[in-house]
Amino acid sequence: MSDDHDAIQEAADALVLAGYDVQPWGDDLSMWLVNGETVSDGDLLALAIRLGLMDPTTTRLQ
């Protein structure tokens, strides 16, 4: 499992704890449903950072 996947899962978990409905969409976890809206893994991570749920200096996608 890559560090990128760990950051994405961490973002998903943080959003769930903040009350968002977060579901993986597809088999490769590159797309997600967040409150019924389709977002990419990068957008999921960005949302968690924007909401202050994750530290932007410790998360990075390549």
C-alpha cells in the first residue's frame, strides 16, 4: 500500500468523522462519492485540507 493511498484513506476517514458521507466509487479508490458528489482522490484530499482536517505540510500526492 502506497503512502498516497494512506493519505487518501486518512482524508476519507477524517471527512467521515466530520459528518460527511464518504464512499469509494470504483475498484481503484481513485474516485469517491462525498455527500453524493463524485470527486477524485486529489479532490478528496484537498477538501480535507481546506476544512482543516489534515495538515497540508504532511500530505502530498505525486
